[in-house]
Amino acid sequence: MSETTRLGTAPSLSASERWLNPGERPSRRMTPASLGVRPISRVRSAKRDDATAPSCDKRNAVRFGWLGVAESMNSEYMLDRTILEVNYFSSDVITKGSAMSSHSIPGEGRPARSGGPHPGILALVSLGIFLASLITSAILTSGQAFVSPFAAEGQVAAFFQQNVAATRLGGMLQFGSAVPLGIYAATVYARQLRLGVRVPGPAIGFFGGVSAAIFLMLSGSVTWLLSRPEITTDVTLTHALAFLAFITGGVGFVVGIGLLVAGIAVPALILRFMPRWLAWTGLVIAALSELSFLSMAIEPLQFLLPIGRFGGLLWLVAAGFLLPRTRAAANQEPRANAPHASRARP
């Protein structure tokens, strides 16, 4: 019966021999814990090599001073440990993420609320106040047409001297109609960002809406100044203020409205936020509004101003009511309008 050795037996070479002869291998190696008890033998078994690889070879490589093998073994060990840690961390994160998504998210399953006032109502209020200014001015002037700044100086000054109340009330209402228009621009801009529109269109529309509101406020303020008797006594100053009210409330306001309409219509056409015919109508109104600046040098093109003014405000009312609140609602509308799929054949 052959002698046996248990775990932890020392190799046949001493420490000094191993240090002086690093290339020599011991006649007997440490037995790994997985093999238990084995007989002493100087003949290496193939099964033993298979069973002890790579742990036994790695230990021997470190003992005998093979620095290159030691470095590669250390790198391999660190890589294996890193992979295990990453896998554990990933599984832990996935488990926690799934638990959070199913239990920890407040308000999940509830319909998203859109902040700010309704843009359709804002556009309707702005249009209503603006129309009220025109109607009250027409009533107070007994149906007399508003004087054009291109008329003679005396005629312009006489109109404002004779219609003080109509001019003052009209300027006040015109100033007031600019406030909901500016809020409309900010509300639509925020809603477009919520819908996932990441193009310059919303910013362009916001700039146009704010510009239109500022120009309308300036026009209303200048119109109110024309109701002051101490100013209308100066014919030249009255004529200059009439031109300023015309250029700010006409060209400046209409060009800003055109940018606002274009900033809403282009993303709505591409992403199908509203009917295509309405989006194309908005693009036409926006193009005509932008061309209205040519009326500053070409007076026959002044017919573009009422198209951009009233057409743009009416379009903003329709767009404000049809623009979806959330992206989910925007995705459901194309499905509802899509044609039904054909029946499957038997």
C-alpha cells in the first residue's frame, strides 16, 4: 500500500533551491483542495493536470518567480473580478430599476397635465379684444374710416382732434390684446417642447409671438398718445406718430405673427399634430405675412397687412384648440385617422 499525503504538504525543493533555480520544477506539487487525498507519485497524471488547471499552475508560476506569468495571471484575475462585479451591479440595477418602475414612480398611469392656460382660449381672447377695439372705434366715429398716415398732414391731425375718445379707447384695447398674445406664444412654445419637438421651429415661433406682442403694445401706446390734445396741436408731430403707429401695428405686428404661425405650422405638418390642410394654410399665411415688409417701399402691397393680421389670428385660434397636449395624444390621432386594415383572408 502506497503512502499518501494530505493537503498542504510542502514541495520537495526548499526555498533556497527554488530561488537559485527558478527554472526547475519541483518533483511534487501542492495538491489542490478539490482533489482531497492522493498517493505519492513522481509520475504526473493527465487527469490531475486537467483537474488542477489553471489554479495549480497559477500558484506554481507565482512561487517560482515567473514574473511575466504572474502579471498576466493578475490581469486575468482582475478582469474576471471586474466582470463579476459588473454583472452583479448590472443585475442589481436592473432589479431595482424594474422595482422602481413598477412601484416607486408616483402618478404612473395617470394622464399627464399640461401646464399653462389653454392656447386656443388665449388666441380667442386676443382676437376678441382686437376686434372690440375696431368696433368701438367705428361706433364712436359714427362709421368714419380710420385715417391713413399717407394722407395729408392737416387731414391726419384733424381726424385725431375730432375723435379723441375713439382714439383713446382704441389704443387701450389694442394694447390689451397684446398681453394674451404673448402668453399664447410662451404656452405654445412650452407645449411643443413637451411634445418632443427639438428643432428651431418652436424658438422661432416664440420669438415671432413675443415680437408681435411688443409691436402691438407699442402701436397701442402711440395711438393713445394721439388722443392727447396737447400733442395733436402740432401737425408735424401728429403725422409722425401716425406713421409710427402704422409701422408698428401694421408691418411689425404682421411679420411677428407670420413667424409665430410658421413656427407652429412646420412642426405640426411634419409630425402631424393637426390636419394637413390647416398646416398648409398656416404656411401660406406665414409666407404672405413675411412678404408684407415690402409694403414699406411698395405701397400697393399693403393689402398683405390685413391678410396677415386677421388670417394669422384666426389661424392661431384654430391651432390652439387642435394642438395636442401630450405626445401620447399626438400618436393616437394618426392611428384614429388611419384607414382600417383590410380583412384577413380565410
